[in-house]
Amino acid sequence: MKKCINIATFLGIMLVCTGCNLKQKNTNTIQTTSEIVSEDMTTSDIEENERMGIINEQQFPIIHNIVNKEDEVKTMFLNNEHDKNGKVYSYSYYYFSEIESKYKSDYLILYNNFYDMNTKIELSGTLNYDEFMRLLKQVIIDNPDFYFVGKDWVVSIDTDTNKVVEFDTNYVYDKNVINQNNKLLQELVNNIKSNLGNNVSDYDTYLFLHDYIIQNVTYNELETNEHDSDVIGCLINKSCTYAGFAQGYKYLCRELGYSTALCAGVKGNLNLWNVVPYGDDWMCIDVGKDNIDSVICNNWAKHNNFGVSDNKLINEGKYTIFNSFDEIGYVVHPECNNNNLAFKTMQGEFYKLDNVDNAKQKIIDVSIQNLKKGIYYNEFMCDDIEVYESLKEGLLNQYKVDLYDMLRDINSASENYNISSEQVGLSFEYWDKTVLIYYFEV
């Protein structure tokens, strides 16, 4: 007797049942096959990437030093446990270990076998089909390393216990291709670590990785390439979707020792972002949204969605967040309740610009005042749209006049300043009429 199970579509994993057969005595086999078939990336493709110097064509952001290392709170780490490759586990590993210990065994079995690229995997026999499928999809999506796991699955169930005892899968790429990708990724990580240095706070490390991706990766809404939704698309091809941004950022966090999670929500379309630990709480970081929203001048990135809480994303970002494991089936993440970790909040004072005539002079005065204090970031909130549009037109579009005049006044205020237009980062937020100005390397 055939038993068919329909599996929901999520993040490009579209599965339909194609029938079942009796695999062995007391074992019922359920066959599922992906409707999406990707062509293997050839070794020559990887070699071409290396010839183009993709990994070396990088722009590295400044280190903001919002939080001094000596003043940093102790960031919560779930555990010091590392996998066989010396990497920290994703948050989902600890989540499954806590909610019910029976999940932990099969999580580790899948995890280790995927790394070894074993196609036939014997399981503990403690999970029923629904429990196993939720765990399986969580292991794949919450570990960016497993982008190569295929979607042609055979799940074998012991008919006496109704538990899953064996799992067969395919892999989209061969080991040579994966090893080449890993080599490129490791080279990139080494470059990032070298530019980041050792004496940087956790908060500023998260910020550095956020800005690095924004400055080096472009958004591909149409998902025209096979890796657009995974870590390879983000960090090697430098073009990806929302999911790719989240996977790329998660991969870098993990390489630097942070156990992080993914969060899923809807704002028109389904979106993924990251949840990272800081202090005794968690914070949301949506690199993809900041990338799309950024009006970048001199590689300055927006930070509207850095360090924010769930509440901010829901109330200001208008997101519907999937907050429970049962609600969406997978994508396990902790709640983010701290409203004081956002980039803007951590920067401190806001300055109000109430009319067009004195707006530029106010910016000059505040910039000089803050630069003398060693504060390079300034945020101004405009009272009305007229002031906002006037500054945007002048500073961004007519910068050779307005911006140059502003810098001349700032530089003349002290012989210590010698800021050029190439050392200014500008960002404009239409929704709250704010203007952000950062001075680089002063």
C-alpha cells in the first residue's frame, strides 16, 4: 500500500510525494522528490571565479568602535560545545536539545553525516515522520554549510514503532566542487579576520560583518542564479536574495564563534534575517533590508535594521514574524526583546533640524562639536519633508557645492581636521526624515 505525504513549500524547497514501496521487512518507505533541479557547478566555474579574483575584490568597512572592548557586557553563549570541525553549533541545536532530548541524537546524526556527504543515514528511531521532517528541514536551513544537500529524499519508517529509522538523500555537488567552494570561503574569512583584528567588541564585530556584506554584495530579486539563496551566492558570487543575505551573514558569524539563529517573517513576501546573541539578550539584524534600502555614498551602509527588537520589526517595519516552531514548521529562533541595542540608539543623541535656512549650519556646528569629542557619527531628524529634501538635494546630488562648502567650514574650525568628500558617508531615511553623516578616517 502506498502512502503519500505532501510537504509544504518554503524557501525554494518544493516537494511532492511520488509514491512509496516496501523497502524491507517491517519498514515502510516514503519517497519524496524535489521539483527544482539544479545543474552542477563545474570545477571550471570555480576556477574561473578564482581567475577573476572574486575573493580579493573586497571592500572592508570601518570599525565603528561604538562599544569599547573593555566596556563590553559579557555576551551570552549557549554552550562552549563545538562540532567535529571546531565550529559552534547553530541555535537550533540547543533548542532541540532543550525542548526534548530525543531530537538531539538525530540532529547530530544528520549534522555529521551531511558533513561527510553520506547518502544513506541510519537514525536513532525515536522520531515519528512529522517530527523528523521538521528537524531535517531545520538542520538544512539553519546551517549555511549544507547548501549542497539535495532534495530527493527517501524516509524509511519502522511499521512496528512508526518511527523513522533511516534517511536517504542526494547531494547537488560533488566533493571537489564543495572543497573548492570551502577554499574560497576560508580565504574570504581569513581576509575578514585580518581586517577586523582581535580587540573588537562583539557589537562592533556584528556591525563590521553587516557592513562588509552590504558593501560587497548586491540584491538579486529575480533569483536568476542557482546560488542566489545560499551562502555561495552571497559571499562568493556576491549576488543573492534575502535568504542569501541571511545565510551569508550567519556563516560569517559562525566562523567568528557566534551561535546564531535565523528568523522568518512576512512583509509582502517571505523574508529571512538573523538573530544574534548580545549581552543577556538577542537582537535582530536584517542585512538584506539594509542592503536594499541603502543609498550608499563612499560605501556607507544604512543600519535601520541592525540591533533591533522583534517589536520594532513588527510595529515600525510592519513585519509579521513567525514566533513559534509549530507556526511555520521550522526556522527556530529566540525572541528579541531589547529595544536599546539598535545602531541609532547606541549612537546616542539625535539632533533636530527645524528649517531649511539654518539646517546646514546646524550640521556644521554639530559635526565640529562631535569631532572634538571623537564622535564621527551624526544623525539629524528633520521637522518636515522640505528640510529633508533640501539637504538630500544639496549634500547628495549637489555635493560639489554644498558638501564641499560644509567641509571647508569644518576643516577651518581646527587644524586637526582635513576631511575630504571621499571621507564622508551619507544616508537619507525618507520614512522618518533623518539624515545620517559619518566622517571616515579623520
